[in-house]
Amino acid sequence: MDVREIRRMSDEEILEVLEEQKRGLFNLRFESVTGEVTDTNSLRRARRDVARLMTVLRERQLAAEVVSEDEDGE
């Protein structure tokens, strides 16, 4: 998943995709332990996708806090 795609999503869409990715990551970890994973890079890609989603959400949260502080300070 590309960061540009994530940035175009709304917060609600990101949260939905994040939950799906976390479920998928859990399943991949389970498959990895049982030896069923054929694509060893899929676990790495899934972790990075989760991290990207969480990063964009955090950036938005921090930007909203800055705007809120600017409005309160004026």
C-alpha cells in the first residue's frame, strides 16, 4: 500500500483498513509459526503497511492538535 493512497483516505477508511491489515498480520504470524507461509516477504509487507497506516493517523492527530492550540491561543 502506497502512502499517497493512504493520505487520500478519510480517517474512517484508514481505521477500517488498519483493522483488516491487523487481522491479516495476525493470520500471517500464525501461518509463519505453523510453517504454512510460502511468501516470506508477506509478513514484512504487512507490518510495514500497518506502520504506514498508523503513521498517517498520528500525523493527522498531531496536525489537529496544532490547529486546536492555535485557535485556543488567539
